[in-house]
Amino acid sequence: MKWRRRRGAMVAYLFLILVCLYNIVPFVWMVSTSLKTDKEAYAIPPTLWPEEPTYEAYSQVLLWTNFPRYFLNSTIISLGTALLSTLIGSLAGYGFSRFIFRGRGALIGIILASQMLPGVLLVGPYFKMLARFALYNTYPGLILAFTTITLPFSTWMLKGFIDTVPEELDEAALIDGCSRLGAYLRVILPVITPGMVATMIFAFLLAWGDLLWVLVLTSGERMATVTLGLSRLVTQFRIIWPQLMAGSVVGALPPVILYLILQNYLVEGLTAGAVKE
């Protein structure tokens, strides 16, 4: 019996090691290529690590291109999307969790069904609406567009977190003189903070890594983002691998840093949201 348990544990650990390698090796290769020269990047056979690491690709990306501008645009758009989507999603989730009204089930079903539709279906209508209201190629337009994509997920996720909060806490706050909004602000928000942080991270990552919507809803260099800037390093006749990998490393830093800072909230929020009423 002990041998079977040990064998099962060994198989599980081996599987986890393979999964870790599957995720780590591409990142290591990306960092390695970013430290190579053009000649070494195209060398056959390829080398795992450069013989003489150089930061030339990073200086070319950061100084010779508009990458700092792309980085700023991605940061503003992603943070705005994360904050707006989480705020509206928490209010909508509170309404679905605490109020019984006609059509509630249908609305929840529509929210779930909207997640099954590919986002590309909304690109055309959004392009026309943003152009009509002079929001094309602007921060508010992009933030509203990404909020539309992330809002159904944020609403459903935060509803699950609020469902775990006993309604007796709301009732006690109402008895003490709080309004519904006051109960939401003073009772619900402090309790679901880990869930809100987890939702913000997911919304931030979705907006940060998107290319299609930015490609359609922006023009020129002024509103280009990191993903759009990286795509421009891939030309018809040549791919400048060191610069592309250097830009990818720089573009991957904010999500990684955000996760490292808020990982405790993320794990706590995901485990809390897994408990249903």
C-alpha cells in the first residue's frame, strides 16, 4: 500500500515538473535570445545561452523605437480597464446576489452566453460606435471597449464571491442605519477584497495581452500598445529576434510583477470564490 502511494506521488510530482518546464523553458529561451547578437540568434545549431550576453537589443527597443510610449499606453488602458470592470462588476454582482427580480435568471444566462461568443464579432460594431462618438483612437474608447469584454466575467466572478458573504451581515448593517449602498461599501467590499484583486488581475492581463481590438480601434503611433509594437517588429522579409524577444521580456514584466505583489490576494480570492452558497 505504501509503495502504491509513493508511486502515485512520484507520478504526480513528475507530471508537475513537466508542466513547470513546459511553462518555464519558453521564458528562459526568450530571455536568452534577447541577450544575443543578431548573428548568434540565427546561428545553427542554436545555443541555449549566449557566449557573451549583450543588452544591445534592449537599448535598441527602448531608445530607437516608441516602445516606452507603447508601454505607457498599455499601462493606462489595462489599469483603467481593471478598475472600471471590477467596480461595475462588483455592483452588478451585488445586485444579482442580493436582489430577486423578474428576469434575473435570464440576465445571468445572457451574461454566461456572452462569454461563448468570440470577441471578434463585436469589433465591427464597436469601431462604428467609437467613430460616431469621437472616441476612436482614444484612451476612454479603448478602456470602454475592453471593459465590455471583461465585464461579464467580472460580474459572474464577483457574484460568486458575494454569495459566500452571509446576508445577515447586510441585515445588521441596515438595522444600524446603513443604506444599501452603505452596506455594500462598509460590509461587502472589505470582505470581498481578495476576490476583487483576483478579478482586477484577470481584467488587467486580458487588456494587456490583447492585439485584435487595439489593431482595429487605434491608428498611428499615439495609441499603440506593447502588443501592437511587438507585432511591428515582425516584418515581411525579416524577424529581428533579439529585439522582438527583448520587447517581449519588457512587456512581460508588469504582469509578472503584479502577480508577485498580489499573489496572496489572488490565491485567497480564487479559493474563496470556489465556495458556493
